[in-house]
Amino acid sequence: MTSSPPRVPIPKNGVDYRGKVVLAPMVRSGELPSRLLALKYGADLVWGPETIDRALIGTTRRENPITNTIDFTRLSSNGLKNPAHNPHQRESVIYRLHPVKEHKKLIFQIGTANPETAVQAAKLVAADVAGIDVNSGCPKPFSTSGGMGAALLRTPDRLCSILEALVKEVGEPHEIGISVKIRLLETPEKTGALVRRLVKTGITGLTVHCRTTPMRPRERAIREQLRMIADVCREAGVACIMNGDVENREQALQLMEEYGCDGAMIATAAERNSSVFRAKEDGGRAGWKELVREYMQFALEVENRWGNTKFLLSQMIPGKEASYMRMNQSKGYEQLIEALGFEDLRDLAKDVDDRLGLNNRLDKPTKRANAREENKRKQMEEEAGEDSQTKKIKVPPTALDKPLDSVVVPDAVAEVAPGTALSV
């Protein structure tokens, strides 16, 4: 009689990664509205974007009554230098989560290079998330140059010490799981040796991105080592999640069965269209218009950063669509809603613009036009003032609110009687 393989116990406040198709941690594409969209379309779990431990340390946890979110904020450098400058915008949101819609579904990914700061940062968010995941797979210089990300694959002793510290000082007290995300090493032997060390640290899950550190997303994922890695994880009772070129739920489930993995992670495909998590029998892949409408609802509800919203829309709206150009030219949420034709969201968009200060922004061409108009007005006043029979020319204030090409200024100014307003 064969015994079933062991399983690392799943903590009370944690989640089991087995049987899950999940959203990958992605910079910019893993912010709150993107995660909520993925959950709406069937993602079982969502990873937030990598957050550097030192960026989180020193933040203040705030419950936001307007967005119903939990925000981890800190004073921006501009706010510290000049607290009187735009007081409502002095707080920068480092991390934002939804305690209801992401309950038991959010995994916080941390970028770190040492156990002390990893523990210090993880303790701040541990009560609000279902797990802490250590990024040891990012190949980008902003991560590896600090000894984080894929650089940790070259320092396995340090990586193991980070995981062990998080398990003991964060995972156990808060009863959540600790996991790690890695990349492949140069040979199966090296990868296998690393995985055998990692699964002994007390982690509940391990995600393997099926590419080596030098590889880029355009290069095809390497899956030949997957079964070996999954077997090592299974022997230790640790869940194994695969990542790399997974396009949709059906393919994810097929690959999980083929390679013996416990779960699958979707990245780039979900960035373009989050409905890839939805099973075919439930409706399958949605069109971009439906997707964008749902995304905008979430982005407005949580008052997402303007630049991040435009970036995500640039991934979701086909470049050949007229809506793409109109979206790209928008300077605020109300303009964006008008450009996309979502009239039912206009009032909400206007309120968000007011709170974020977007309604006071002018595009550079308008600013330049207004500056030129102001200079012309001053010049005309000076010329008129040189004639003793001429008084100051009055220009209606509304003229300065018009773009330059809509304002007609006379080439020459005749003598103007006192109190006469200049028509523009």
C-alpha cells in the first residue's frame, strides 16, 4: 500500500496554491484595478507587483473610506520639502489593496536582499494578505543591482536565510504562507540542487519561471525541467506553480497535468486581456470593449494613479482603434470617459479628477498658447500706455482660457478710448 506524498500544512490565514490558476506579479500591470479585473474574470489568486522592502518600511497603514481600500502611504519627497504645496497630494501610495474583494486571494511579493529588512517590511502587510512571496527571479537591473531578484539565485545561502526568517518571524505568527519565485539555472542539476534547498526552509509554495536569467519574454519558455522540479517539491510537500508562456485557463490546466505541477501562473496574456482566466463554458475570452469598461469601473472606484491607468489601457485597446488615439490624448478621467463613450461613469470620473487634481492640469500646447497670449496682452498694454490719450486696454479674462488659435488679436491697435474693452 503506497502512502500519499507529504504536504506542508497550510496556515489558517493562508491559501493552498494547488489547483490554482493565478495572476503573475507584474510591475505596473499588477496594481489594484488590474488585480480586481483578473479576479472578476476567474483568477483564483493574484500576486501584487514586486514591492521593495525599503520602500514599504516607514509607511503608514491607512483605511481609505472613499475607496474602501487599505493604503500604505508615506510623505513624498516634495511634500517633505514643502508641506504647504498641494497638501492633499503630499501622501504617496506605496501599496494599495482591497480588504474585501482580495480577501484570502492576494499574495504580496517582496523584493529584498537581506532577512532583516524583509521581515521588517513583511510584518507591515502580513495581517492584510494571504501570503508573502519572495522575488528571486526578476532579471532587471533595478532589482539585481541591489542583490535582489535573480541575483539571489547566485547567493542561495542568503536566499534561504531570507525565507527561513520570514517563515519564523512573519509566517508563523500571522499564520500565513511564505513562498518564493525563481528562474531556471544553467543546468537541470543546478536547478534541482537549488530547489532541494529551498523546499526545506518551511515555504508552502514555489513558483518557477521557465526561463533562465538572461532570457527575455520573447524567447520560448523551457519546460523540460518542470517535471523534475515538481517532483522535488512534491516530495517535500510544497506546492509547485509553473510560469512562462501560459496563455489561458484551459492551457494552464493542460500543462499542469502534463508536467505534474500544482498550479499555473499567467503573466503577459493577462496583461492584455484578463478574461483569459475565464473558462470557455463560462464565456471565455471577452472583447476589449467589455474588458476596458470593467477596468475603468475598478480604476475609478479605487482612484488608481492616472499614469498607470493609461498604461494599462494602452495594453488592452488595439492600437488601430480610434479609441486608442482618443485615450492617449486624454488628460484626465472625465476626458477619458468621454473619449471611450462610457457616459454612465462621467460623474464618478469628474469626482475622481477633483480629488486627484487632474481637472486643473493643462496640456503643454495650451500652456504655451496661454503664455503667448499673456505676453501679447502685456505688450499691447505697454504700447497703449505710451499714448497720453490712451488708457489700459481691458482684456476679458475668458480670453486667456482659450487656445491661441481661437483668439483673434488685431495686428495693430488703434487709439482706445478710456474704459473701452478690447474685443477678442
